[in-house]
Amino acid sequence: MTSPQRGYRRDSPTAYLIMAVGILAYFVAVAQRTSFGVASLEAADRFQATASQLSLFTMLQVFVYAGLQIPVGVLVDRFGSKAMVATGAVLMAVGQVVLALAESLGWGVVGRVLVGAGDAATFICVLRVIPAWFSLSRAAFMTMVVGTAGNLGQLLSVVPFSALLGWAGWTPALLSMAALSVVTAALVTAFLRDSPKGNGGANRSLAIARTRAAVVKSLREPATALAFWVHFSVQFIGTVFALMWGYPYLQNAQGMSAGQAGFVMTFFVLTNLLVGLSIGGWVARRPHRRVRLSFMVMGAGFSAWGVLILWPGTAPFVVVLVAVVAIAMSLPASMVAFNIIQSFTPRRRIGTATGITNVGGFVASLVAIYLIGLTLDLQMQWGWVTDAYAPEAFRVAMAMQLVVATVGVVGMSISVRRVRARYGPRSV
């Protein structure tokens, strides 16, 4: 590989090679993140878990992920992306090994917590590399590429992992995922570079007082608040579906076989790819319409849920497929939040601000995942349904996402006015 220190220019072939390694790391992290959703019904049998207990796996994983975003943002500003992404891959490998060998609910949860911790050290650290290697005109597009190509990692869990799970069983399937993260850690260590100056992206002299000041400045910046609420509002609907409740919903509420559910989830992932690449170019040309785009995608996703919830009986396959495509648009569209950060944040604080932003979508996802699981169990406890996973139970449970969306819309509406007041009406 050509040394990045010699003959460097922005948007160079070396820059794209560096980003390819970063994208691979995020691709694998997404596969690790979504693998439990594919195996959720097997996990329920293995650990004899109720719907609420099953939610606990993903809730704690997301809680750890969200809780570590600001610390990881501070650490990546201090130590650089290479060290953080490699560490994250190792943690995910250890987590999958623990889960593969776990025979109790407690150890299973420990495994997913470790996966969440490793996942937390991947995405925002990969994004931090972009401003060093790409011009501002290309940064918006490359941000979308990272998110979109990375989200294709779900295909790894939907197709080969799901097949291996059915053929070889729980332990071999999860150990194979652990091995994948070990390979990723090796590649990141060998090839990823923080900046053209090698480790120039790190700032190990960053004192605690200055670190605290950077966090405070980021929290007080209205653009950071807007990015947080955009991510909170847009991302969670797709994350909840991909990470936890998509497969159970399709199989139990819509009566699909495992193969049919896998086919629908494949369309979910392909939508991420097509929409993400389209949005990247659109945002680069129309940055003043980023918030409008966010509201449009939210509207499409919840209109789709409205159709599925209100449809009498089981919806036709084509209707479900179209609805899932609309829901899937939320994941690539949520990357707009990070483009907002890149537009208004100095690079010395970009890791911290990105971490704060990334908290938004996963806090919303955490709350929504819990509300859905709790609602499923409560309906059975109250005698409304005889099966917690009955189609009627899912109608009420999935509607609980509207509570989270309402909070997000209020937050977005307030923060966008503050950003436009400071930076101008065409800033976002």
C-alpha cells in the first residue's frame, strides 16, 4: 500500500483504500449488532426467556452502545480511530464467544453487552477519518457511503449467519461471527490510518479539563442538538426493526416463514444501499433541505406502520414488502445528522460531537425496544391475548413507537429554529 505520508492529496486513491478498511470494520460491526435479531427466537428457547427478557438482551446492548458514545467520542479525539476500531473488533469477538457458550440468561446478556461495547467503538471512529482524507465537497457523500455500505452488514446476518444457525446450531454460528471480528481487528491494525500524517488524528495531550470543555462546548452548540434530535427521530424506527423486532413481527404477526422473513429483510438491507447513495448526493447539493428530508422520511416510515397496524388480518406480502422498504429508509436518512456535525463542528471536537449525536438514535431505539417488549407481555398478563406474540398483540405494541417519535419531532422542531437563528434560514 502506498504510504499516506508521501504524495498525499485529498480524495486520492489512498484515501479510498483507507476508507474501504473502515467500511469493512463497520460492515462487520453491523453484522454482529444484528445477528441477535436473527437468532432471537432461538435465544428465547435456549434461555427460556419471555418477551421482556428477550428485549433485555438488545436493550442492554443498546444501552451500553449509547452510554459509551460520548466517552468513545472523547477517546477517539485523544487516541485516534485506528486504536479504537481495533479495540472494538476485539470486544465484539469476545462478546460473541461468551454468547456462543452461554447456557444461562445472565451470561447471554454479558455477551451482548460486550458486543454493544465493541460496536460503540466502531462507527463514530470510522466517521472521524473522513474529514482528514476527503474534501468537504466529498465528505457528505462519503459519510453516506460509510453508513450505507456498513449497514449491508445486516445481509451477513440475514443470509449466511441465518443459514449457518439453522444448519450447525447456536454455538458454531456465533463462534464464526467471533472469528470474523478477529480478522477485522487484524486488518484495521495493519491498514487503517487516522490521517495522512499517520497518527496525526490523535491528540494524546488532551487534558481532562480541556476534554470536559470540549464536551460542554459540543453540548451547547445548537447544531449538535439538532443533529442529536435528527438522529433520535429518524434512525430508531429502522434500528428497532433490524435489531430486535423485525423477524418476530414478520413471522408471528404476518405469518411468514423464516425464508419469507429473510427475503423481506434482504429488501430492507438493499433499500439502505440504494437510498443511502441517493441521499448522499442529494444532501451534498441541497444542504439547506436536510431537516425537510428528515421529516419526509419519518412520515414515510410511520405511514407504513399505520398501514400494517390498521390492515385487517394479515397484510398481503407485497404490502408488507413495500412497508418494510419505507421503514428501511430511516437508517440511511439518519446519516444526515452526521453531515450536520461535519458542517458546523471544528475537527478537534468532531469525535465528541459525533458521539453525542449517535447517542440520540440509540436512546430512542432503546426506549422503543423496551416499550414494545413490555406492551407484548402486559397484554398477555392482562388477558387481552392468549399469546404474547399474537398478531393482535403486535398491533398495539408496534404502535408504541409513536410515543418516541412524538418526543423526537418536538426536539427537532425546537433545535432547528435555534440553528437557523444562528447560522441563517438556509443553513439546514
